Amino acid sequence: FSAILLLIGAISAAFTVIMGIFLAKESGYNGTDLIWHRWLGAATYLTALFTYWILNKNWYNLTYYKFTSAILFCLIFVTGHYGGNLTHGKNFVIEPWMKTKEVQLEDAVVFEDLIQPILEKKCVACHNPDKIKGELLLSDANLINKGGKSGPLFMPGKPEKSLLIERLHLSMDDKKHMPPIGKPQLTEEEI
């Protein structure tokens, strides 16, 4: 049974690697996370295939099985970490285990403690140095002020005319609505 599961895993890993190659051709993907994800994905496939190949060798035993299983688990976890970084933002896979600091509202720095966490949670997945959609980077204040392909995000003193607010309030059917359909939307409180 485990041999069948291993073969299915190796085949699905091969399919995933091929689809990942096509997806990486899409504009906006670059950086070290993509490189690590690509090579670790290929290593996962090759390790699963190698493990399946040696599974029926007469010298293969439970010790080898545990060793190759541990390697596959680590490869899948780390590859998933880098893939999660590309699709959902930095540390998506390990975020549940990371401690976040609690800040009292009266001690909060507006951008760092109130706005940046919302951008990190809902926007940076597509607008970071490794995945630059619309030539817009939202990973720090200086890059946000620079704006993107459509121009600056903010109009000082005129929030109702700011591109960021405009895109958030567009109809969900509008292709320029942000975040796009399928991504977590901002709540009224976050907006």
C-alpha cells in the first residue's frame, strides 16, 4: 500500500513541477523564493521517484524507509514553505507558530502597528519583491509611497480619490477590484 502511495506521490510531484514551470513564466514572479521553490520541488520529485525505485530492492529495510520518509517530509515542508511565500506572502506556512506582539491602541504607531499588519495579511502576498503584481510593492512604507504601474496609491488629504481606496471599493465583479476574487477580502474595519 505504501508503495502505491509513494508512486502516486511521485507522479503528482512530477505533475506539480511541470505546472509550476508554466506558472513561473507568468509575470510578477521572481526572487530567491521562486528559485528555492523550483529546485526543492524538483528534489522532492526525484527523491520520491528514487525511493519508489529502491523500495523493492532486497537490501531496502525499515531503517532506509524511515530515513527516506523523513527526507521526503522535510522536502515537502520546506518546498511548501517557499511556495506559500510566493502565493500567500512571507512565512505563510510557519505563521501559525510564530508569536505576534500585542500592542495597546494608545501605544500604537499608526503605520507599523495598524496598517502594515493588514497589508501583510491581505496584500503583500501579491505585492512583494518575489511577486510584483502591477509593479507595486507593499512590503514597506517607502515602496508604498512610490506606487505602481497605475500611479501613486494615495492622494494626500483626499483619501476618497486615492487609488488604494478606489480599488477596495470597486464591485467584486470588476477585474481591478483588490484583493482579487479568491483572495481574503478586507473587512470594513480594515478598510
